Amino acid sequence: MTDLVIRTDRPARGGRLRLDAHGTALLVMNEALARSRRREAEEAAREHRLARRLTAGRRWDRLAAYAAGRAVRARATLG
């Protein structure tokens, strides 16, 4: 799900994460995690927008059907 990329100023030895004196690797890891969380939040927002649009469409369909039924009944009583 996440595409975490850990980069350091110096190559890691033996496949282990190696921090430099300033904690650069940890900072990069935190940035990657923040990017991942942002992408997940954007995806959740996209899904929520789609759900709202579908719900609104159904609501407008019901309202249109109700208005059409009232129009038919009004025409029937007039003439």
C-alpha cells in the first residue's frame, strides 16, 4: 500500500538503516510516511465526494418524481 523509500546521505551497510549525525534517514522516512498518509487522505476524500454526488443524484431523482406526480394530479383536477 505504501511505497516507502528510505534514502540516506551514506549507503547502508548490511541492509540495515543507518542514521547520520543529523538523523537524515529518519527525516526522509517521516516525509515518506507523510506523503503516504496524504495520498490515503486524498483517496478517501475522492471516495467521499463520489458518494455525496451519488446520494445527491438519488435525492434529485426522488424530488423530480414527486414533482412530476404532483403535476399529473394538478392537471387531473383542473380538467
